Amino acid sequence: MQPLKGLTVVTLEHAIAAPLATRHLADLGARVIKIERPGSGDFARGYDQRVRGLASHFVWTNRSKESLTLDVKHPEAAKVLERLVIEKADVVVQNLAPGAAARLGLGYESLSRRKPALIVCDISGYGDDPARPGPYRDKKAYDLLIQSEAGFVSVTGTPQEPCKAGPSIADIAAGMYAYTSILAALLQRAQTGQGQRIDISMLESLAEWTSYPLYYAFEGAEPPPRTGASHATIYPYGPFPAGDGGTVMLGLQNEREWVAFCEKVLRQPALATDPRFTANYKRVAEREALRAIIVAAFASLSVAQVLERLEAAQIANAQVNTMRDVWGHPQLKARGRWTEVGSPQGPLPAMLPPGSWDVAPRMDPVPALGEHTDAILAELGYTAGDVEALRSAQAV
């Protein structure tokens, strides 16, 4: 049995952070009921039309969910939502603006009085703790802005220009901490019978992910420099051009590998004992001189030849793949990591969630807007006439 089968998650979500968290819960078998605005839904549905007319962000984060359209500000729709949470939900997830869920009657304080076992996960840019709101609580918090505030942008890019990460890593970090925190809360509830509120901040999530640069800059020390795709404090480690115009990624971790690199890859064994390069910190200090030597050695070689030498020397290496390359990556194919999910536009390829599974993960369709509205309302006892009345009142 899928580990979360039988659990129900009700989510008021948009964009990436909360949808990613709840999609992972759905992968584990949870029933996820996604509340969307009638007519438009999650605004991520409109980000682009790259997947046969569907938005790439939405397809990625919303498979295996049920879409229920409700105008949550309409009194009758608010009653539906209240009943849905009280009668069905084990977990409520939301990433509305700070305070918005509480104003809708979906704050943990009011819900827990009626349903003590309920777990409520609130995701926001800067955290939403009434006791310690902080000066940034109500600031808008898009992914780029959080990447900037968390210091990530300051250590990413080239010496000339800072850069954001390509994927929405602030949203992803918050989504993953929400997901793992909900799993922990479910384990705790199994022991105590008591739910809890989880307060997830995008800033705090990405600040944690900023990792060693924070400590590298401890007590006012200089932060690691921006070095593009190279490593700021290990060398050689990063991209190097081959003679055929391609690029090879490689990385050395210790002195044994440095000797092997000189002997078997560069084929310049004397370089291993060159006093400029006999320790990592020396190689970092002399990275420009060493880079020139490596580039010259690779100039007569193709990418394939460089990779062959690196493999023979047991030096870590990789090709710089494009998105097209990843779709056809031989390792993903060999491990059977691709499957299909349904969608309003027919079957779509989808990657299985990471990890090994005794039971196959849930891989159900990406929902059309409001696709499950009638069925969910029927579960709550609404007749076809009731649903039509709600629809006429534009409550659903």
C-alpha cells in the first residue's frame, strides 16, 4: 500500500512552493484536493503553454490532484470549504498572503479547536508567526527576491555579474521543507493524536541551503568569490573547453586525484610536484595559471577523448547536457525512470519521484480546472440541484 493512502490533504495553493509539497504527498498516495479560483484557477496555469498548451510549472507540480473550484470569499463556498476541511482533511496546506487563510477561517487556532488532530502547514516568503512577525512579514516574496535576500545571488554568477539559479530554488526549498515537516507531523500525530501548525519560510529555507558560504564568511570574513560554474574554493573543479568546441565538467577532491590527473589526463607527471600546485589552496590561488595549462592540454582533444582519459584516471566528470539531452539521458532510461501521466491534453511523460519504491508511487493525471468539483460536492451531500445553484451563484 502507498504509505499515505487514506490521508486527505486540502490545499489552497498557487505557484510552486505549496504545489510541489502537496504533489510529493500525492506521490506517496495521499488524496490532494486543490482549491482553485473559478474561471482562472492557480495562476501558474497561465505561466506558459509549453506542454501541448498546458503550463510547464503546472504540469510539473500538480499531477495526482483533484481540482475543486470555489470562490472562497463567497459565503456559500466558504461553507463548502469549512465542511471539506472539518469532515475530510488530515492536512491543510496554504501559501496565500500572510494572514489571508486566518481571515478565511482556516487558521490553525480556529481549526484546531474543532479538529485537534488537524495539521496545518502555512508557507510564506518571510514567515508568519503572530508572536514574532518580523519587519518583512508582509513583503512580496517571489523566488528571485528570496534568492537575493538569502544571499544566494551574491555568491552565484561570474566576478562581473551576480546571477539567480535557473530553477525556482527558493520555492523548491520551501516546498521540500514543507513536505518533510508534514511527514514528521504525521509521525508525531500517530504517537500523540495531536496535530500542529507548521510555519515554513522561503527565506529560512533558502538561507539553510546557502550552506557553507555562510560559514565561509563567518565573523565578517570575505565570502567565497563568484566563479561561474567553477567551485569557489576547490580547483580544478568546473568547466573546461575541449578542442572540438564542447565543454567538459570535472572535479578533483584530494591530492591522490591531483597526481592521477597530472599523470593520466594531462600526461604531464612533473606538474604534480610543481610547488605552485601541491595543495588545493595553492591551486586555488594559482587557478589562472593552472587553467591555462589544462586548456592547452585539452586543445587537441575532443570531449569524448577528455572524458575517456578522466574515466581512466577515476576523476569525477560530466557532460554539460542541454534540456533535450536530459529527456534522452541514458541513465534515466536504463533505470526506467520515465512513465506517463494523463492530462487534459492526453498522456504526458513524467519522471518517477526519486527513491526506490516497494509499491509504485501514485502517478495520476494533471487535473483540468474544476474537474472534480461535482464529485467532491456530491461526497459532501450536495445534490445536482444544489451544485447547479452554487454554480449559478458563482460560488463554484
